[in-house]
Amino acid sequence: MTPVVRIQREDFDLGAEVAALARGDADIGAVVSFTGLCRDESCRLAALELEHYPGMAEAEIARVAAEAAARWPLSGLLAIHRFGLIRPGEQIVLVIAASSHRREAFEAADFLMDYLKTRAPFWKREHLADGSIGGWVEAKADDDRAAERWS
Amino acid sequence: MNQHVAAPPLKLVYFAWVRERVGLADEIVSPPPGTATIAELVRWLKTRGEGYELAFENEAIVRAAIDHTHAKPAASIAGAREIAFFPPMTGG
């Protein structure tokens, strides 16, 4: 099983990605997905601008995905992360894990998201509702603690 | 014989507020001979101007990667082609 990793400006379609991942594999009994959306932070934000490090973003998510694939018996694993200007309500990130049983799929998807947040080279900058450009979003200690659960 | 071999030119890339403070997205540099680690490279960069000083003001916060792989301050930069500096990541 080779994990699928895509870094793209375009939106993605959860249903289409699940169908593509599960197609032709009747051994899959569980598909878990996580979709991260852009919030408006109580109407404060007009958009989030996502900057990334091309080349390393793909490589780092692929390394984390390979770790997940080594740790759980998975039939399919996918991560899509968008970059560019993303407006409230729009999708930012998608993780899908497929396995014979649900526990492995839940854990692998959770692990992949925790590590993606702390290791994938992406940075968010706020664009405010009044049209001005706000600051860079600060990293959360909670995200580091979430990732440490797995080590 | 104590002969220093000049290090080959190195590509540096900067992201998010590190890029804004340095004032460049990328550059080619030739660090002084003997610059062996990420921490030593940062120490040298900080001598190159106010922007660098501001970017690396809090060295413990700025992260580094060598050739697309996360690297600690003590990591050797020998043979590196591209070194990146950036704030803690906020993707996902």
C-alpha cells in the first residue's frame, strides 16, 4: 500500500477520494476521514492564506504517512493539503485511512493529522474581514502535546 | 597543515515571518570556512544585518530543515544543498 499525498491549490471532493481509495478492494471494512475547514473566528476573518515549502511539504507528509502505514495494517491512506487563499467554510486538509477494521483506521487518521500539524511545512496568515492583512497564526502547544501522545 | 577548504555555495530559503524579517525568499550564500552546524550558520547569519538579527532574535523558535528534512541546531550542514528557516508550523 503506497500512501497518496497531494499538495494543491484546488479544492477536493471527499466522496470522490473515498470512492477512489476503496475501489476494487473488498477487504476494506472501515474508512475513516478527517476534513479540516477554515473558520471565520466569529466573523473576524475574510480568509486564511496558507504558505508552504514546495518539495518539503510533499516529502514530510509522505514520511509521516509511511510511518502510519508501518504502524497500522492499512489498505489505503491519503492526505491532501491545500495552499493559497482559503475562505471561511472552505476545506483545507483531508486525511483518509482505510483498513479491515475500524480501530486501525481511526488511529491512523488521528496520528496522521497530529503529525501533519506539527511537522508539515505550512504556515497560516490571517486576512481580516476589514480587508487588512493580519498576523501569522501562532503554533499551539496543544498540537505538540497531541503529537507527543504517539511517541 | 591547517588548511580550510572553502565551503561550496549554499542555497538558503525562508518562509512566513522569517522570510518577511530577512527580506528575502531565498539566497545563495558562502558561509565562512568552519561553519559546521545549523546553530553556527545562524550565528553567522545574525551578523549580516538587522533583518537577520530580528528573524533569529529568538533562536529557539526558528526551525530549520536540511534538504527538505527537519534538522536540529546541532545538525551538521556538511554536504547540504538547501537549508530552510521557518517559524513553527501551523498547517492542518
